[in-house]
Amino acid sequence: MSTPVRTESSVGPRLFLSVLATALVLALTLAPRGAVAPARGLFMAAAERWAGPLIAGLTYPQIESMLNALLFVPLAAALALLLGRRLWMLAPVLGLAVSCAVEYAQSQIPGRVPDLQDVLWNTAGSIAGAAAAGLLLLVTGRSRHRR
């Protein structure tokens, strides 16, 4: 059995998603608070509309922690898909590295406050995103081997 060779066409969309997810994370975490406030407001309104009963008992810091985790899910999933079946487990490590870099950079941005708790929640989101993508890679890999 031979391993399928990745072509440029199969890597291109994965690379695009990884770059897009990284850009989104960097924009939302490194932009001044005033510039990010409208996006945060949209997220909170959507969360109340779609998950109102689920988040009704949560405090604002708890919802903020969920936001930190959710922000890193697509990043790690995209990175895991880019890395492929053999290396997808590195995606949470990359998520942790991005989170640490972001928190360090935030210490230099007026109005931004670095927080170790953010790193923990970002990493939790990275683990969830990478696990979902890893499962997808495993399932699609097995279906290819059956053909």
C-alpha cells in the first residue's frame, strides 16, 4: 500500500485556512481593545441568541474564557489539517506557542492585559480543534484505505 502523495491542490486550501485562522486570531488578540469591541459585542449577542439558556448562569469572565477557547478551535483545526495524519498532534503545541506569543505581545500594547488564564483557555481550544481535525483525518484516512 502506498501513501497518497499530497499535491499542491490538496495543500492549498488547507494552507489558506491556516493563514486565515492565524490572521483572525492575531487581529482579534493584538488589535487595540477599542477596535475589537464591536466583534466582541457581536459574539456576545450571538451567544445570547443561540445559547442563551446554556450561558444564562455564567459570569462575564466565564464567557470570556469560553471566547478565548473558541477563538483557538479553528486555528488548531486548520493547522492539524495542514499538518496531516502523521503530525496533526503538533497543532495544540503550535496553538500554545501562538497563545504565549500573543500574551507576550499584549504586554507591549496599551489597553491590553496579558493573562496566564488566557493561555490555558486558548490551549484548551487548541486541543479541541486539533482533536476534531485529527478525528476527521483518521476517519477520512480509513475510508481511503478501504477503496
